[in-house]
Amino acid sequence: MTGWDRDRTALVERLREEYGLDERVCSAVAAVPRHRFVPERVRDGAYDDRPLPIGQDQTISAPHMVALMADRLSLEAGDRVLEVGTGCGYHAAVTAELVGPENVYSVEYHDQLAKEARETLAATGYGDVSVRAGDGKRGWPDHAPYDRAYLTCAAGEFPDAVVEQVRPGGVLLAPIGTGRRQTLVSARRRADGSLERESHGAVRFVPLQ
């Protein structure tokens, strides 16, 4: 076992004990080499439970937040998932462990981050994750409807286009709010297009662009 493997195992044990996560989520976090997704200058902190800068004024979320979001979404194998905000690709890789890489579609605002994420995902065994550069507020209609959709950045509200691309009965998850006032909110889409919401506490994310 390498030092990275030991650090990742210790992180997963801490998350398991502190957050009572579904065991499938723990296994997904344990499988993804987070150190491969962060810039070399911050790689020593890859398995600290905190966000890290990845360039373009963006961050990779803390591992506990990625795990909690996966847990709240109740992801199952075969679920088709839309991610808004690819960043470095780490969150998409964890999602891919749960639903299958071919079922993950991710939109990144920054061209360079999208390019780097595709390269890292391919190099770490998640090359079937689909990543494109574009406006995440518009979702990715070509592959709709989705069973699940989530944002890795804070929005004032769930983007209308993203809501429309989730099937009735599907679930959305996002940090909702602006500035320091953000709440993690899950929402089940009703047949009439309205949302049944549940709040999961205060969070802090970079804003949706």
C-alpha cells in the first residue's frame, strides 16, 4: 500500500465515522485517487478534508462535501447524471463509481479546466465520463432526461433549464444562495415541473458562472 493509499483509507474511515455515509459512497471515495486530480503544488494536502485551489479561481470541494452530496442524491448504478461544474473532475469520478462513467455528463464553464478534467479522467480510468465546456445554467439537453442533477457551485436558484432536463421523480441537489448565505438543497421534481424541496444545512461554494 502506497502512502497515498494509506492517506485515502484514513480519510474514508474518518468520513465513515463522522457522517454515517452509505457504504457504497465510502467505497466510491476510497476508489478515486484524489491526489491525481489536484495541482502538484497542493498535492501534499490531497487527503485533507478541505477544499483546494485548482486554478481559474475555482476549488476542488472538501471530500466530506463530495461524499455527502453523493449520499443525498442516493445514486444507483445506471442512473443518468448531469453535473454542473466539472472543475478538476474529482466529483464526477466519485459519481462515476456509483452510476457508471458512461452515465455521467458534466459541463464546465472554463475551457482549460474542461480540457484538463477530460485528460485526468481518462488517465485515471474514467474516460467514459462526458465533459464539455459551456454554460452550465443551460445544462446539457442532448442527453436528457436525467435521473439526477447537481451543481458544484452556488446558484441563486436551480437553473430552469437544468430542472427541465430532470425527469419527473428525479432529484436535483445544489448549494442555493449568494455570498456567505448558502444552503445545500435537494429537490424532487414533480410531474407538473414544480419542486419538492429539503434543506441540508449551511455550505460554502464558489458561485455559478
